[in-house]
Amino acid sequence: MMKKLKNREEAELSYNKVVSRRFLRHKLAVASTIFLAIIVLCAILAPILAPYDPNKIVGGFSDPPSGEFLLGTDQVGRDVLSRLFYATRVSLLVGFAATLVSTVIGVILGLISGYFGGWLDMVIMRFTDMVMSFPYILLVLVAAAIFKPGLWNIILILGFVDWPGVARLVRGNVLSLRETSFIQGDIVAGMPRRYLLFSEILPNTLAPILVYATSVVAISMLDEAALSFLGMGIQPPQASLGNMLNGATSLSILTTKFWLWIPSGLLIILLVISVNFIGDALRDAFDTSGK
């Protein structure tokens, strides 16, 4: 038994080294990881790095960038750079927290559906199909209109809308793993279902879940930005990358006051691209058919 565990640990260590080496081959993904780590660190240290209170009026209305205000001030005289630090914190929190909620729900339902099968599988999958049949953005907008706008409501809305893709992915992997020899051997040996699901099947499903989760993070950040831009997400005076773009709705601002929308818009683009690069690299790294 000890020899078997030792061999398994050595195999896992070797696999992790292969995955790491494959991931490091993707230069854009490595650069994206460094960039994302810096942005996350800046968001965490926002109270220290922000030169001003993000909700306090400290300058004139829509002042251009200067030595005092590096990114200028917004329409009511708040420092744009300070608000950008705090807005990034909110957007990242929404992206990762909503992904966590949707992943937990999807993994649990996918494991139950794929392993037990039968009428339980049919009920879960038909409910999943029903949720996926609704236009995604329409479902998000309706839910946001019904519930009071706010940070945690947006996280829960996006989390409860994004789970069907994870559930179907996990179910498919469970169906294939359930028929493998090592799972059948554990069943014959009388191993409990809890051990089979969480110690054997789930670890072998983590790679595709992780790859899929990166796309959910990017989608959640975009959805938050869209909802906040429309006034149905994070509400002022709390800053988010979406509601910072809300002021750029007139032609005069778009053409003459670039500092009101380019920093937040550019940061959204860079965050989403970085997450997508990381997801692509993880997909290639976990691909067992790759060299």
C-alpha cells in the first residue's frame, strides 16, 4: 500500500513538472500571469497606493491629467487614479467570487448527475438545459432588474447563471472516468462513494474545470462592467471599472476628455486578454496528447 502511494505521488510530481514546463513555453501567458499578479497586488494595496480617498472631491470638475492628479479628475472632482485602484479591486472580486460560486454549484451537480445517473441525471440535465436555453445576457439583465443592485447581488447573480457549463463539463468527465479500470476496481473493493467522488474522480477532473474557470472569470468581469455601465450593477459612489465608463456616454467626453474612459476601458481589455491567455496556456499544458 505504501509503495503504491509513493508511486502515485511520484507520478503526480512528474505530471506537475510536465504541466509547468508546458505552461512556461507560452510567453504571453507568463507575461499575463505577471501582469495579473501585479494588478491583484495593486488592488489589495489600494488603500496604501491610492493618493486620495476615491469618493472625496479633491479637484475641479473633469480636470485633465497633471502632476497633482496623474489621471485627472472625474465629472465631480474625484481623483481618477484613486478610483481606478478601488474599481479594479471590485471588478476582480466579482470575477473570481462569481466564478467560485458557479464552479462549486456546477461541480456538485455534475458529480451527482454523472455518477448516479438515472432519473437524478435526467432531472439535473433537463434543468441545466432549461437554464442554458435562455439568452445569457437577457437572463443576467432580468435577474439584475429583479434584485437590488449591489456588489454581492451581482456576484450571486453571475454565479447562479454561469454554472450550467461547468455542470455539463464535469458530468461528461465523470461518465468517462466512471468506466475506467481503477474506478471499477475501487467499486469492487467496496470503497465508499464519498472517497470515489472526491478522492478519485474529482482530482482527475480538476484540469478541465480550471481551464473552463478562466473563461468564466473573464466573462464575469465583462458582465459586471456591462451591468455597472448600464446602471444595474455596482452603484456610485463605489467605483467599478464599469461605472467609471458610465460617464463616457457623450461625444464631447469621448473626443475631448479621454482620461475619463480610456484608463478603465483599457484596464478591462488587458485583464480579460490576460485571463484568456492564461486559460489557453493551461488548456495546452493539461493536454495529455501534447508533446
